Amino acid sequence: MTENFTTTITVDATPQQAFDSINDVAGWWGRITGSTTAVGDEFVYVVPGLHYSGFRITEVEPARRIEWLVTGSYLDFVDDKQEWNGTTVRFDIEQADGATRVTFTHAGLEPEVECYDVCSNAWGMFVNGSLKAFIETGEGMPYTFGGDEELSAADHSELHQQVAEAAGRADNAG
């Protein structure tokens, strides 16, 4: 039996505050382009030269759940560069003993896949550290870059196009 990567944080905030913070992806994960608040919205997250992923919002239940489908990805550090394609990222939010519990699951990120160790460590850092701090204080620790890594609006537009093309190839192969 395979297990998806899951981590849980308990925060001193309301479920709605947690929900709103999760939807502000740039505040805790890093620079994105696109929109993250409604079903059907799409966004791209990029770490230049290492990783980009396109996401489509597939479920939004205010103060309860957020779910993203990975529509296209590129992971520079594994053999299967599109290992995340078709996987799902989910945040389940619930009130628990006067606090709020957020359970993060990346369905498809399983110990058998090549990026599991690197990717689960990165998710753990962002969810358990940056997202938790962002929910509780409004100050996250998103990945930032500049200098040679700085991306222009044209760079992000090109990445959106690459994600769309990758998604089209995946749809045609399936």
C-alpha cells in the first residue's frame, strides 16, 4: 500500500483565517502568476532552473478545503521531469480544541517516486514553517529569488505556455 505525503499543523487562528492564508500562495510559498481563489483558477509556481508547476483549483470549500490539480510540471532534479503531473495537492481545515488543524496532502507524492525525499522535505519546510507562520502572524517565509534568477512577466507567460502544452500532451496520451 502506498502512502501519499501528508503533514499536519495546528495553528492559533480560525478556520477562515487559515483558508484565506493558504489561498495567498505567494505569501507563504513563493512567487506565482495566476489566480488561486476559485474553482477553475490556474496558477504557476516557479523556482528558476529547478522546478515549475502549473495548478488548477479543483475544489474550494471556504474554511474547510482547498484542492489543486497539477496540470503540468518540470522537476529538473529527477529523471521523470513531469513526475508531479496529474497529482493533487489538498489542504483540509478543521476546528480542533480551540485551534485550527490544517492537514496537507500531496496525493501522488509517494515514497516510491524519485522526488519523494526532496519534495516531501520542501513541502514540510513550507507547510510546517512558512505557512504556519503566515497563518498565525501574517509573515511567511516564501522562497524568493533575484539577480540572475529574477523572472520577468514574459518569463512567467512562457512558463504558463509550457505548462499548458505539457497538460495537452498528458491529455492526449491518456
